Amino acid sequence: MVFGYVIFGLIALIGWMVQSKLKKKFKQYSKLQLKNGMSGKEIAEAMLRDHGIYDVQVISTPGRLTDHYNPKDKTVNLSESVYNERNASAAAVAAHEVGHAVQHATAYSWLEFRSSLVPMVGIASKLSMWIIMAGLFIQSFPILLPVGIVLFAATVFFSFVTLPVEYDASNRALAWLQDKNMLTEEEQGGAKDALNWAARTYVVAAVGSLATLLYYVMIYAGRD
């Protein structure tokens, strides 16, 4: 049990450090204004056109770090700062989200696989912790804990499937920005650094969820 708490503590600390570093990087590169003067919206629209995608709309969405691609209504949703601003951070995020649109348009296998898991994982994520907690405190129903663990394992699997999807979107974004000479060398370096740190948050989240799963498995094994 003590070992489990130590592992959780270390992962939580690493997660906090990565998130903190990510915020600093995006703040740093948000001060690096683009020489081409393009906003995040304009970057996104240009990347869509260059990939022959004309049925995806770029829209603004409230909040910070709310950027995402919605395959259901085919919209690239950019947070207000990314949508309007003209800096390396905005260019990186906008191009990354369009990377997901390109994945969708080209039927990228990992994205399609991830999308197929969404309905199952949606249910599993809602029920798993409730069932696990019930299994920990209501030991008269021993089946509860393993059922909860299996459901939680589905969410862990999903977090690892997400990794290649996110890394590929960033790779597509950076390749397009470079191939089209959209950014200066300094701006390109900033965009790459920002996206690398963003990707690391997904890695930490995946490893953290795996550690949590192993912890519950150890509890269940200890009961037997």
C-alpha cells in the first residue's frame, strides 16, 4: 500500500511539473508574434485548403485550452485566444487541431479505432469509479471490484490509444507549417516545443491511469 502511494505521489508530481512547464511554454511562445501576421483562424483555414478539405468550419469556442476538433459536425473549435491571436502558440494549436481534421478526412486508422471506442469508454468512465468504490467498501459483493477494474481498464486502454492520435496530429501540423514556410525558423522551433510539451501531458495522464489500474489490481489480488 505504501509503495502504491509513493508511485501515485511521484506521478502526480510529474504531472504537475509537466502541466506547469506547458503553461510556461505556451505563455512564452504567445509573445512570439508571427512575421506573416496570420491569426490562428487563418492558419487553420489555410491548412484545411491545402489538404483539399472544404467541408470543415473553423469556429471560436469560449475558454482556455478548449481547442478541439469535432468529427460529428466537422468543426475545428479554437479557444478565443488561439482563434484571434497571431503568435507561435496560436499557430501550433490551430495547426494541431486541423491535423485531427486531416486524420478524419484521410481515415487515419488510429483515429477511427479511437472513435469506435468512444461509446464503450463513455459508459465505462461514468460507472467504473462508482463500482470500484462500492467494491472496496461493500465486500459482501466480491464481484463488484473486479467488474469495476475491468471497466476502468477500458478507460486506461483508451488513454494509450489516444497517444498515437495526438502525436500524429502534431507531426502533421509541424510538417505542414514547415513545408509551406508558414513560420520563421524561430517560430517553427517554438511551435514544435509547445506541441511536444502538450503531447507529454497525454503521456503522463496515460501512465498515471495505468498506475491507478495496477493499484486496484493489487488490492484485489491482496484480498484473494
